[in-house]
Amino acid sequence: MRQGAPLTMGLSRPLSKVIQGATPLFGATLVPEPQRLLDEVYQSGVDAFDSGLVYADEGGTCDGRLGAWVADRGLREAVTLIGKGCHPGPPDWTASRVRPETVATDVAVTLDRMGVERLDLWLFHRDDPSVPISELVDAAQDQVASGTIDAWGVSNWSTVRLRQALDAADVSPPIVTSSQFSLVDQLAEPWPGVTTLTGFERAAERASLVETGITVMAWSPLAGGFLTTSHRPGSKTDPETTRCYDSLDNRRRRDNSQELAALRGCSLEQVAIAYVANSPMRAHAVCAARSGPEATANIEAATMELTTEERRWLEQGNDHHGA
């Protein structure tokens, strides 16, 4: 049992506290040697890998590159494969694809790309509140019943719709929700239709997720790079990070994180990941490591313990950071 994580209902193995993100496996951020990176990530102790149908480029897909590595290494039963579907796509990236009939189609395409017979976990990548929740729940439950997925969840759904899905499910309820969550507030959407759990105004949503006990896959725990040592607040060379996360309050939280990192003998990035991992929610950090040492540092961060006082000081900056 890697990392000692609790077993999440429907999954055959515990879900890593750190989940390897998809960005190094496609597009402009594709690493030169994907299989070498995946080897190093797996050797670090991470055995859950996030992917998505929309993650693709002219040379291939994240699903395909991940699946090829799993097949080459004979690791299918040793890793957790996470797919996502029902995201807008070409030719109209603004048109909703969140429909019950799309679920089976997208799962089938993902399985074909990965070269596997089932996914451990599949998520709705977006939501469309105009579609009756019962139809989407039934479509996902049908995939569980057919054996193409072991479990399902949602990404970028409101907590209200998630609650409705939990109430509507009669056999296989959703076990995961995935939203942006980090120490710093998300000031603007990085992409259309995403959700965040950060900020004082979302405290009730976080409390609701604590109450349900559902697993939270927190994407962008480093806030689009804002919580990295290489970022410079106010940067004009990284306009999207500045647009989405740069504020006086967030700069103060970043400064607090750097101070705590110095006291703890770790990095700013590790404090940011530890903050997510120590959330009262059942939170797992989706981290897109680009090297073995980076993956190892992420694992170490997820096992760091932060006191309630330390978390409060990171958020609010009082004089009692408990370090």
C-alpha cells in the first residue's frame, strides 16, 4: 500500500496523496522523454496518473503516451489510471458536450487510446447544469456496471450539483470531485468553466465536502506557478498567472509560505503542496512533476504535517505560526 492512503470506495488500491498531472505528456509542455519521466515518477512513490480526452496534440495524446508506458512496463495492475471526458472540443470549443450519450463514447475512445480494458476512475471534465443530473448519473453508473470504469467522479462541478449527483446515485455514487484548490485565491478563471475551492467565500463549500467525506483532487495546488520559487509577483512574462492569482493578499500568503519554508528547511513549493494535503478536506494534490527529484519532493511535501496554527498563519499572517 503506497503512501498509506485510505482506500477510496470503488478503487482497487489507495489513491496516492500526490497524483501525477498530465501537462508533461502533451502539447507545448511535453517532455522530451515521456517514458523516462513516468518511470521516475512511479519510482518516487506516485502510482496515480491523471489524463483527459482533450489532452492531445498533433503528435499524439496524453492517454496514448500514458497507456504505452503502462503496457511497456507491465504495470496495469500497479497503477491508478484516471481519465476525463465530456469536455468541449473541435470544431466548436465553446459547445457543451456534457450529455449522457457522450459518456460511453468518450470512455470508449479513452480506453482505445490507452490500450486498456478499463479505467480505475473516470471524471466528467466539465458540467452543464441544463442537463438533468439523473441522466448524467445514470450514464456514469452504466459504465461502472459494464466494467469499463471502476468508479467515477466530477471535475469543475459546483458543490450543489455534486450533492445532487450523490443524492441521485443509487448504485455507484461519485467518489471524487476535482477543483482548483491552493493557499492563494483564484482571482479569475484560467479557462472557461473551471471551479475553485479557494477563498473565504467558499468556506461553506469546503465544509460541505468535509461533511460528505468525498475525495478532492486539487488541481493547480501551486496556483499556476504563482507559488513557485521561479515566479516573480507582477511578472509580465507570465501574464496568465499574474491575471489569475496576483493580488496583495496572495503576495502576503506567498511571503508567509517562503518564511515557513525557510524555518522548515524545505521549498516554497513543498509548503504549498503540504497546505493542500493538510486540508480538513480529504484532499489529494495533482502535481505535474517534470523530473524524478520533483516528484520525490512532491511526495515529501504531501507527508509533511502542518499544525492548525501554521495553516492559519499561512492564510492570515498572524504572529503565531507555530514553527
